[in-house]
Amino acid sequence: MSLNAKLLFEPFRLGDLELPNRIVMAPLTRNRAEHGADVASELAATYYRQRASAGLIISEGTQVSRQGQGYIWTPGLYSEAQVAGWRRATDAVHAAGGRIFAQIWHVGRISHVSLQPDGGQPVAPSAIRAKTRTFIEAGFAEVSEPRAISVAEIAEVVADFGRAAANAKRAGFDGVELHGANGYLIDQFLRDGTNRREDSYGGSIENRARFALEAVDAVLKVWPASRVGIRLAPVSPSNDVADSAPETIFGHLVSQLSLRKLGYIHIVEGATGGDRTFAPFDFGALRKRFSGAYIANNGYTRELAIETLASGRADLIAFGRPFIANPDLVERLRRDAPLATPMRETFYGGGAAGYTDYPALAES
């Protein structure tokens, strides 16, 4: 193994947390929570334990409230049963020597009335319907028309982020990542294509960043800053979002996050799950603005990961879909062994098939 290749497998200190390698398991929505209660299942404990060799696991998106849910069978962190369900998973990961952060989210307008309390409308910064689909019990469906969230309700959602962060601690997680990417609520507030408000949460970059920073501050009341991260996707068009000047809004936000000494920013470079060169953006400038760790994400191969670490463009590399079919991805990358291909038809919903039954290299 070359000296540069060894960088991927070197330990990394994230605040007070020692990571055994630079490989991060990115959050992956799998829609396998217990039906009706949105509780992380016993299968989820097996799934995350199998992947505990990652330097850090970031859990699938976990809603901070019933209102925050946008897809059927995704887990939450707002009930005692949900805390207990996640405790099974964190205990399993820790028993296998791993570390796991909870990714907490509110999807905003990327939801459906069938998933909302009392069949109500999803909320959004502005009443603009997204041109996208979500996953409900009947299958994929167009998202519902949202309503503009009130200032009083924004405060309630901020409090929900704080409670979810506290529940993550009780559930045994090692830290928390806020989902600020891919067109969900935090991202919707940041982008001027989805935020047309004329109050203190819209218009200027300071106003559009306000909700994100208030949610972060609510989490920081529960967790030390080094155990908190945020995922951002500055140019990704996922879920029908866009901004006229992404370097301005995301530069401001990252500078503010740096002042708060967050442990890391987790950056989707390019279009989520697609073209890394989707739109011009100086990701290196974000890295320079931020005092903590930079996790690079989106379409990374072993070779690109090694080259990125060697150049100093990132501290950690997140892999998403490769972890689905390769529970021992770290070892496969170490050996430069072939990677198994995931079965797309089992990505969302179902049971063990395509979830916990992928063999490790020694078994395949």
C-alpha cells in the first residue's frame, strides 16, 4: 500500500473522539423502521453493527417530530419507544467497536398529507410546492402543497431539534448531525428559490441563515460543539431547490458555524448522487472558512478519496451507496478488493433482503 493510500486508514481526532480511520458512512434512508411507530428496528441494529468498522457512522435521517417526517417507515427521535429502538442500534455499534452520530432532520415541504399529523399540509418557508416525489405506503407520490410556517411555529421546530438532540444522547449516540442539505427544511430556508419570506427569516443572507443557526444553537445546548456536525449541499438541486448566489449564503453560514466551533461540516459536492461538477462552486473556500473538520461527500472512489486526502482538500471522506452492499467496505478499500453492487429494488422498504444479508468479503 502506498503512503498516500495509507492516509485513508489513518486515525483522525474529531474533537475528543478518536476515529480509527478517515472513512465515514454517510446517512442512507432505507425505510425499514417499525410500521406505525417509526422505531428503529432490531434489523437496524444488525445493519449498523455490520458496518461498525467505519471511522464514523452517520445514521439515516431521523425526524425530530411527526411533522418533520417526509417518507414512510423512517425512524424518529421524539418518543420513548424511538429512543429505546435507537439504543439497540447504538449499543450494537459500540459493542462492535464503532462510533455513530444521529442525523436529525425536518423535511419541510418534502412530505405528503398522509404522513402529517391529522392529515395537515406540510410546512415550508414559503408556500411553494416542490416538483418532486416522496415515498408513502402506496409507493412513490407527488409531494403535497405546503403552507408557509409561522414565526411561532419556527420556534417550535427549533425546540424540536433541541429535544431530538437530547433524545439522541439518551439513545446512546456519540454525537448529532443536523441535516441541512438536499432540499429539506433547513436547506429550504437557506435558498432564495424556496424562501420568499419578507420577515426576519427571509430576504438577506443573515435572515435566511437564521433558522439553520437557531437549530444548531438548540443542539449546542445539549451537546459539546465538537460532537455536532451539519450536512450541507450548496449546489445540489435535490428536491427542487436552487439559489441565485450559493457561495454567498453558504460562505456566510459556514463562517457562523466556525465561530460556534462545530466538529465538522459534511459537504455534498455537486448534485447529490449525481454529477460532481453540476455547478461551479469553490468548495475549497468553505474549507478555509471553517475551523473544524471537513467531510467530503458525493461519488467518491477509493482513488479519488486518497487523492483528496493527500491534497489536503478534506479530512474525512463519506461513502454512501457503497456501504449498502459492502458491510465491510473499510476492509475492501484497504485491500483494494472488488465492491459488491447493491440491489436498487431493495433500497427502500422491506426486510433483511438487500439490507442485512450482503456478505462480507470473506464470505462472498
